Amino acid sequence: MKSQNYEIILEAIDEGLSIMGDKSKEIVYYFVEEEYGLKKEEIPNNLQKFHEALYNIFGFGGFVIERSIMRFLEKKLDVEFPKGDDKDFVKYVGDLGRVKR
């Protein structure tokens, strides 16, 4: 994904992971890179792999983290995700990456 929102997505991911604290956030980035070969700056291009990593690390807690990231994205891009429990993190973040500001 190459878009003007690439940096915003990275910021939202960083802020979403920060709900656990800075040390924990850095541990997640380290684990995702070591176990999945996915560097922080590559996450917007590999949302499915990042999604899988979150669920492998946190189980259902990955859902909570994804929703936090989505809320930060909504704020940053001044958009709103469709409501409901069936929100697909990979699809909506990917779609938002293509939103023009």
C-alpha cells in the first residue's frame, strides 16, 4: 500500500499498541519482526500478517488492540467504521489506506 495515509496508519498502529504501555508495545514490535519477519514500517503493507501475529500473541486480546487501532484511525482520518462486531480489521484499515484526505 502506497498512499498518503501510510504514515497515519503507522501512527495509529503505534498508538493502538500503546494501550499496553511503551515497553509492551516495543516487545510486540520485536516479536512481530523476529517471528514473522515483519518490520514496523512494513505493517501497513502486510496487515493480514500483522493481524495473525496479534491473535497468536494475544488471542482474543488481539481483537481489542485492533479496535483500538481502528479508533485512532477514525480520529486521524475523520472517518467512521461501520458499526458491528463483524468489522474486519485488515479490510477496513486497508480501505482507509486508500482514503483521500
